[in-house]
Amino acid sequence: MSSSYFIESILSIGGGQIGLTYYQYFLLLLLLVAVLMDFLYDKIFNGWIVLGILVGLFFRILENGWFAAYDAAAVMFLSFCLLYPIYKIGALGAGDVKLFLMTGSFTVVEWQLHMMGISFALGALFSIGKMFSEENFKERMQYLFSYLFDVLCTRQWKLYGENLRQDYQKYKSNKIHFALPICISVMLGLGGFF
């Protein structure tokens, strides 16, 4: 096999073999780097999120005209409104919310909602797997039900895991890197699974 054949086959990937557009490749690249940031630094840098939003808006406007910017803004605003309460109680990190906003600059409402649902389902599976591997499933479920009972009795939301945050190492070991479920859900969506 010649090197020119190899290069041509690499370049033809976006042309029809797997059917992704250039902006979908950019979205995947942005998400993969965000996953690396999340694992390496325990955060996703704001500059990367802003770059991703600008790239998403650029491609949306390029493909559908200026009206697409309003559509993207609506998707991002809806995502923010749905995710802010989850962030406010501490069940989702700020970087994860911003990562959903970035994906919203690339997608339409229906696709974004599907992707969010799949992300949370994957996140739940990852969390359950982590609890079983660390053998603290029973302890974490007791804490969850105690938290829910307290919220129902007091009728006031409080920060989830507040007492865990005092011991940062224990808090850090109990969380998952949610950028990975977001990235996988986008891959599943681009692969036609939803």
C-alpha cells in the first residue's frame, strides 16, 4: 500500500465513508480535548469553551445564515435553564454546564435534549460502576436518600455533598468526570444511535 493511497483514504473520511461534516469533526475534537482537560486538570478551561462556542456559531451561520445564531442562542439558553438548578445544588460542575452550552452552539434543540438525556444516563452508569468498584454503593445510596428526605422535609434545596466538600480528597474521589459521558453521547448521536 502506497503512502499516497493512505493519505487519500484519510482525507476521504469526511467525504462520505462515515458521513460526518467538518463542523462535526470540530465538535468531536473540542469535546475530546475537554475530556482530557477534565481528567488532567479537574476542570475545563473557559477559553476552550469560548473557542468551541465561537466555532459552533461560525459553522451554524456559515451553513444556515445569520438566523442560525438565534437558534443556537435559544438552544444554549434552554440548556442553561435546564442545567442551572442541577449545578446550583452541586450535582453538576460549572465546566460541565459550559460544555453543554458549547455543544448547544452546534446542535438543534431536539438533538441537544437527546444528548443531555443520554449523557445523564451514561453518567449514572459510570457513577454506579464507580461506587461498586470502590465498594461504597450502600453508603452513597444512603447519603442520596438522606439528602432527598431532608429536602422533602425542609422543602428547601441544599448543596448536595456539602459535608463531603469539607474533605476535598473524599469529595474528589466520589465524583466522576462528566465530560466523558457528554463526549460519548455526542459520539453516539453522530453515529446515528439517537
